[in-house]
Amino acid sequence: MDERLLAEKLIGYDSSNDEGIRLCAGFVKGWLEARGIATTQLEVRDLPILIADIGPAEGPKVVFHGHTDVVPARAGQFEPVLDGDRLLGRGAYDMKGALAAMMLALADLHERGNVGARLAIVPDEEVEDHTHRGTDVLVEAGYGGDFAITGEPTDLHVGIAAKGVLAVRLEIAGTAAHGSTPWEGDNAIVKAFDVFRRIESLPFSRESSELFDRPSINLGRIWGGDALNKVPDQCVIDIDVRYLPEQDPDAILEEIKAMPDTTVTSTFRREPVLVDVESPYVQALIETIRQHHDDELTSVGRDGASDAVSFIRVGVPAVEFGPVGGGHHGPEEWVSVSSLAAYRRALCEFAAALPSTVGAGTS
């Protein structure tokens, strides 16, 4: 089975909901077991975490780490469409294309019989809960490995850094009045937009680093008003701050809390990722992909948060590394089919060379 066909099959599952996640995981489990690869299952939120180990029980083991869940999509996005080298569909880039290549790479390595590798697939990478996540469950159960590759979108670069997440909820107070005389009130919804614009200009928002131009600040949700003919006296907004690895989230929170007429609550946090670019694992992965990709390859920072932090917390070095594509979480998400083939080969070659890489890292 080639990368495109398997990616199309995975994209076809609407795994933006629990039932679709279970169906997609069931397909992956059946696909692996049909190729003689046994699976183990853990659970988080009554959803399946799949683990498949191949190769010798002893010796180095690389973890191919992915997720089955996707964000909600427009009608038709779960029907994959091929446009030249681009395969379009929800999850094509984030990250069912990468997951398909990882499954195929594991099957390739299984046929060799002498390479240790693990495929670990979680159902909840896209959720907001930071206290109980599938990847944390995975590593706490002892499925860490020697090095982890999480297949998030990187365009075949090696993601050594990822921003942290600080989600905050702001309640903005106003003064009610009749809708026909808005000048007699203080519109909380209008004030909320002003608060957001001021957050965008706070000192933390203008900081930069070697790998990042600036933090990311997004107004994700807004609630306000309880009657059309009334000036709203309360508005609630959720803001998603992706902060730089060098920044202090508590200091950022204090800057935001200084906003007048607002009550600020931190609702979600996820630590940033920062991996040493000189790590033997990182350098070996870069050298491996150079054999299959013409573009200049570098280590990069990713604006999105990363579940790689779960591995790093327990002492397992981890990076993000995924195929070429674009538009993830958007209406025209796509992945390059040719890059999936290069990605699959690179995963196989990196895993096969891992014993010598581990030796270099411990010498």
C-alpha cells in the first residue's frame, strides 16, 4: 500500500469527534495486526491510545509518535482530493499524512526484523485539557523509548523548539443601558476588542528570539450580550497566547492581569519545547533526510505547541518532524504526496541507524 492511499483512508474518518477517533484507531489497529504487528492499548478519556512495538526487546528504540484526532472541518473535507502532488483534506498535514507514512515505515522495519521501533498514537493532541493528556499517559506507562519523533507539520525540517501555550479567559465589565441610547452605557463587547488590541501591544508581545519573530496571540472565542436592545454589561473572551521558550508565562499573565476593568483567569498551559540542535539525534535526523530532500534543511521553531514536551519531561529527547504541506486547521489543508515517500524512507533509515546514534550520544 502506498502513502497516498493509506493517507486517504485515514483522512476519510471524521476524527474530530469521539466516535470517529475510535473508528480511525480501530482501522489502524487492524491494519497493523494484518501485517503481523501486535498492538497494545491504553486509554485516556475513554479513547484509545495505540502502541505497536517491533524488533528486538533489548536495544535502542525510536518512537514514531502521532495522533488520530483532528479539528472540526467544513463539509467535504473528510473526502480526500488529489490535486497534482497535493492531497487535500482535513488532517492531511496535521497529521494523517505523517501517520500513514509512520505506519508504513513501521511495517517496512518489521520486515527487516532486526530494528527496534515503536509507533505510539494518541487520540487527544488537539484538546485543551493540560492536566490529563494521552502522551503523558503514554510516557508515564513506560513507553518513552530512546528518542521520539512526533509527526507534526515541519516541511521535512527538524523542529527543535515549539512555543508554549498560555490560554486566558478575560471577563470585561461594562454598564448596561437601553439599546436606543448606547451612549448612556459602557459596551463590554466593544471594550473587549480594545482589551485584546492592548494585549497585542504589551511588552511581552514584542519580544523575539533566534527561532521566533514574536509570540502568537489569538482571540479564539467571545461571549457577550443577553438582549438585542440592551447595551451589554459583560463580555467574556478567550485568548490563546503562544509564548517563546525563553519567556516566563507567569510574567506574561501578570502583564495581562494589569488590564483595567477585567478579571483574568488562566485556563490552560502547555510548556514550550527547546532541544539542543547539536544533539547527535538531531544531527543524525538532519543528515538522514538530506539524502531524500533537495531543499536546504535546517532546525526550526514551530509556532504550535508540541506533545514532544511529554517525552522531554521524562528525559527522552524528542523533536517534531513531518512532511511538506500547508493550511493545517484551515479550509484547504494539504500534504505533498511525494514528501510522504521521502518521509517514510527517512524514518526507516534513521531507525536502522539508531544504535550508532545512541553510541555517539553516550560516548
